[in-house]
Amino acid sequence: MSRKFERKTRELLGGAGEPGGVAGGGMTGGLTVGSDRLFGTSAGFPHVVELDLDRVHRNPDQPRRHFDEAELRGLASSIERHGLQNPILVRPLPQGEYLLIGGERRVRAHEMLGRKTVFAILTSGDPDEIGLIDNVQRVDLNAVEYAAALARLIDKHGYTHDELAAVVGRDRTDVTKLLAIMSLPAEMREEYATAFAHVSRSVMIEIAAAPAELRAELWERAKEGASVKAVRQAKRDHAQGAAAEATPPEPGPKEAMRSLQASVKRIMRDVAVVREQRRHLDPDNRERLMRLRAEIDAILEEVDDGVESGA
């Protein structure tokens, strides 16, 4: 695990495990922590606080953009039955207010249930980074949400792909492929987000890597349920078709004769120059001329045979 990812994960957990925690009620990462001698918990173990929901402000830059109502109702039912197993993540603001960093779905589920308070962990660090990591670790973002979140981090911090990969704990190649999704047409990304978010990340990555003229066709196939394998095959078929179109067709008899006439004229000019200057022919060129003469003799013999048989 990269050091940056470890650091961001500690921040996500409210600074748990950071050096400098004070036993018996020190502050670590903006969160009150303490050593519990009875249960043997670490001095860096994050404590949960209960906050009024009306003091928790939504993060306008949070990665998840679309929320399935059926999934929210299912989450609300689970919270009502079993309680909130994973507290939300918040960042303290002035005057006792808080910014929601991770847990938008959990907050919405609490609102569905009519709850007035919610359990939370106070955290520090960059809200965009921690919010993205929280979503990655708990509920997968769809392909467009993930790509957009990565792009926002680059815009905000000027990260290279290598640096961003270290922050989110992914391979640089994966980050580059995901970011390519943002190059898809805006209407395609919007259609995906609103109606076809079930299309896998892998399929969206393949479409983003396809030639621009092929993307719309691949997107239609993806909406019909095409697998990654099928999309890749369609890309190979397109590439082979393009290569075939780029190969010039075999010339017809008339085109071949015109080409031959031009070649003969050029050869005659070159031969005349050689004869005038009496250049010495090396063995390779002499061999080429001998083969050319043999080909010409064969053509002339066939022509003569045809003339005689036609007479």
C-alpha cells in the first residue's frame, strides 16, 4: 500500500493510528480519542460522535452524483433494523457546523427514517480525496462518477497520474484509463449516469479507448448488454475493416496497361542514360536486367502466339 494512500486512509478514519495521540482524551485528526484500559482499545482508536443532522452540510463536490431510490430504501430499512454500522465522515466548520465528507447515502437514509441525529467520525485532510476514498472503500462509484472525481482532484491539486494513483491506491495505468472516460461525449456520459449506470467500468473504458467514429456504435451495443469481450471484438473488426479499406484494390487490365506504359518509358530513359555513359553494371544490377529481359521476352512470345492463333 502506498504511503499517500495509508495517510489518506488514516485521515478517513479520523487520524487513527497517527503518532502523537494522547491517552485519556487527546486529540488526533480532529477527533477525541483515548485509551480504554478495560477493553484494551488503542489510544489512536477513533471515537464516534452523535451530531444533529441539521448541522451537517452537504459537500457540493462529493463524488457520487446519482442515488438509486430503491437502494436508499433498502439502506434505510437496514439502518432501522440493525443501526448504523458505518458512521458518516464529517469535517468541522466554524460555529459548530460540519461538512459532510463521506456518507451521503447514509444521511439520506436517516432523513427517510425521520432521524434527527447521526453518528459521525470527525476527519481532516482534503475533502475531495477523503470523500473519494470513502466511496471507493464502501460503495463503488459508477464509471463516470469515479472518472469525474479523479478529474476534479487533478484540477484542484495539479496531480500527475502517478501522484493521483498513489493518493487513491490504484495503478497508474488504471487511473489513466478511467480518466479517459471523461473524453466521451457529454450526452453519452449523461445517458450512462441516468439510465445505464449498470454498464461496467471495463466496458466504458473500452469505449473511451475506441476511435471517435466507433464510440457511438459501441455505446449502443453496451446499452443492449454487450460484454467487454464483445466490445473488444467489435473494435478488432473495425480495425481490420479500416485496414482493408486502406489497402488499394488490384488494378484492372486498363490500369495495369497504363502503368506498364509509364514504367516502360521510364526504363527506356534510364537504359539510354546507362548506354551513353557506359557505366559498369555490378553483378546485382546485371542480374536484375537479365530477369527483366526474360519477363519481357515471355510477354512478347505470348503476344506473338496470340496474334498467330488469331490469324
